[in-house]
Amino acid sequence: MNGVRHFLLALQFFTRVPVTGPLAGWVGFSPAMLRASAAHFPGIGWLVGAVGAGVFVGAQAGLPGLGGAVAAAVLSTAATVWMTGAFHEDGLADVADGLGGSADRARALEIMKDSRIGAFGAIALVLALGLKAALLAVLAGQGPACVAAALVGAHVLSRLAPLFLIRWLPYVGDQGAASKAKPLADAIGGGALLVGIAWSVPAAALLLWVMGALHGGMALLLGALATVCVARLLQRRLQGFTGDGLGATQQVCELALYLALAWRA
């Protein structure tokens, strides 16, 4: 039953899905539980991806042509952003502001704590959301099954990527009680990482089956490469990860997966 409680806590923390009343009381909360819930990040991706896929396929069914595909992509992206409360997009914007705003590590970390969005963050958000919608519109040309598989697969696998950062990089964010990622400061165990991988293996298999071994394999490779690149950047510039860095990793990995899946040589 602890696994169910940890999943529901992850659902409560990383989405707008209400876990309230007696259910919230049964789930409970502690920093240790939140740390354990990290294993279920990819499981949250199944729900978010399914919502995005449902909105996309439903919208495209009534909106024909290229314009319809673009509109469906925008609506699908909006649905996933709303469902997660822009949690990961906020992390991407903060990382872009921090790393773009100063070459000094301490100053970059200070900028990332600022709730106001700067020029680098705004540019990163516009480019990321625009690219996401454009790539989904391209994928629409391959049929509803392909775009649905891409959405589900990308949302699951991109939420596995941050677990590797938590596992192998030190936490360098705000150590104050208000820090959202403070409970994740201690590296997750190998067992938790295996749980995350178990959530993700069916998503990888789905991509390989629906998209084909070539493009599915390319997507997995590019997603892994994107994760390594973000990890190396955070290690070089910040000497570790922050909560915002985890969100940025998810976003970059998701975009990398869409790019590989949409690419046609």
C-alpha cells in the first residue's frame, strides 16, 4: 500500500489533480514520503500524456487540415501545462534566467530563486512551447496513433530523466524550508530508480512498436543524450542540481523525444 500512497503523493505534488479530504489524510505527508514519491514521476507522465493525447486526437477530429493540426497541438500543450500547473515550464524559465543572466555560480542560483521571469526565461518558454506545438503538428501527419504514442511516451520518459540527476548529482538549491525540492536533496536509492524504470519500460516499448524501431530507437537515444547534456551543464555551471534544474531537464528531454520522432530523413 505504500507504493499507492507514494504515487498519490506524487500526483498531489506534481499535478492539479485533487487529492483532498479523507484520501489526503490517508496518503499523509513527510519529507521522506515525498522523496520516495520521486520513483513515481514517470507514472505521473502516463496520466499527463494520456490527457494530452486525448485532447489532441479529439480536437483534430473536428479541426481538419494543417491549421487543425496546429490548433490541436496548441490545445494539447495547453492541457498538459494546465494539468501540471506549469511546474516544469517554470523550472525551465528559471534555469534559463539564472544561467543566461550570470556566469557566476552564486549569482545564477540567486537569480533562479527570483519569482519574476526575465528575458532569458521568457525567450526559453516561447521557444520551447512553440517548438513543442510545431513538432506535435508535424507528428499529426503520421496519424492519430503516432501522435498519441509520442505524447504518452515523451511525458513518461522525460520524467524518468530527472531521477538520474537526483541519483548522481548533489543538490545545490535553497536549503531553506520553503524549497520545493529540499526533500529530494538526498539521492534516491537504487530501488526507487528501478521503480521509475519499471514505469518507463512500457512507454519505451510503445514508442518502438508504434513509431518503428528506427525512429523509436532514435528518440530514446536523443532523449538520453539530452539528459546527459543538461546534467553536464548543471554540473559545470552549478556543481549540482536544483528543483528548477529537474524541471528544465524534463522539458528538454520531452522536446528531444518529439524532435526525433517527428524527424524524417
